[in-house]
Amino acid sequence: MKERDMDRRLLIERSIHKRFRKELWTPFIHAIKRYELLAPGDRVAVCVSGGKDSMLLAVLMRLLQRFSDFPFEVRFLVMDPGYSPANREKLEENARILELPVEVFETDIFAAADGAEKNPCYLCARMRRGSLYSRAQALGCNKIALGHHLNDVIETTVMAMFYGSQLQAMLPKLHSDNFPGMELIRPMYCIFEKDVVAWACYNRLSFLTCACRLTERSENREEVSKRRFVKQMIRDLKTTEPDIERRIFASLHTVNIQTFPGWKEDGQEHSFLEKYGK
């Protein structure tokens, strides 16, 4: 690695502890502790897609490994689902700048999802998740870490209510149903997207935005347009309610089941009538 690249990498890491300590490092550590995301001896596959979120996650996990009170291992896993040469080159360039020893494996997921007549985005996400689990497990990892942040959490919740007719959130960690012994964790659960963007801009870093072939060809895909609508709606609400994001996020931790006429638990539907008057 060139000396100037190493110097830049050190400055980028230092910015997390100095300039963005309150915005990035503190909520990152808070999520790790609050949701008990790591344990001694864990082997974590940090899934790096090339976007700003996963790249920041990789840097945060490397820093945590350096300062942690207990030992754990980290592997930086990159799945190439069929990136264009330009996107693949951009991902590898950023990995060099950040000095991330990424391990790349290739799949044809984009091509497979592109041929699907219905729900190509859902199929793509499902296949990508399965490939990452499988590769991580083969490497001896017991956890995979994804770069979902606080805005992903609240937007997914609102989308489920608006378009799925259900109150459903995104958990900070969950066990895999198809890969026994594997667990998914989201260490950036408490970090705002705006602070990820600010960190990238401050360090003059440019990451992949969306490398998907489907959205490259059509910006009107249903899933994309729904998320954009919800994102813009929350942005508009912030003009009169600056704390709206924090309030939505806080509400996910203070759900009062007793006020709901119905709910699901372990796949079973329940009604408030079960306990009404008893």
C-alpha cells in the first residue's frame, strides 16, 4: 500500500473517534452493548457490498476489534452478484484506501433475479442473503454483520404498515432459520443515515450507490418507489417535527401489546378478546 493511502486510512479512522465520535462511534458501541450483538470468541463475517453503509460498518468493526475488551474475529466478505467492471473496480479501490482485506466471491444472482417475472428485488435479496450465510458458514463464522442503520429500521417499519398492513420492525439481531448456528447482527442499528453521509463527505469518499442492474434500468421499480416515498415523507415531516425519526425508533422499543386488538406471536394470530374481561 502506498504511504499516502495509509495516511489517509489513518485519518479516516481518526475521524470516527474524533469528529464523528458522538454521531458514529457512540451509537455503534451502544447498539453492540444494548442488544448484546457480540460475544467472546465470535467469528463475524462483515458483509461488504461497496456502499457507504457496509464500508463504514467494516471500518467500525475493525476498530472495535482493536479496542474490544474481549477477543473476536472478523472476516470482510464481499459477494459479487454480477457487478459491472466499473462498480467492481470502485469497490476494490475503496477497500484499498480503507485497507480492508476483503474476500471476494462471485455469483450470478443479478442475472438470475433479472430473469424473474415477479418480485425480482425480493428474489435478489433472498438469494444474496443465502449466499452470504453459506459462504460465512463455510469460513467458520457464526455471525454475519449487515450495515442497516436507524433510517433503514424506521423506513422498513413504516413501509410494512403502509403497504403490508402490519406493524413489523427490523430486529437488531436474529437467528437464521436455514443455517443452524448462524446469526445475523446489525451493529449500525442506532446510527442515522445522515451521519454516515456526513462521514463519507468529510473524508472525500465516494461509494457505490446502487449497483443493481434492475434499478439501473428502471427507477420506477415498485419496491424502490415505495421506499423513496416513505423516505421523502419522513424527510418532509422533519421540517415541522425535527425529532420524528427518534420518536419512531423509540416507539419500536415501547410497544404496548395491551392496546392492540390483535397481534401475531410465533406465527399464531391472537386477539385482545382472549383476555378481555378475565
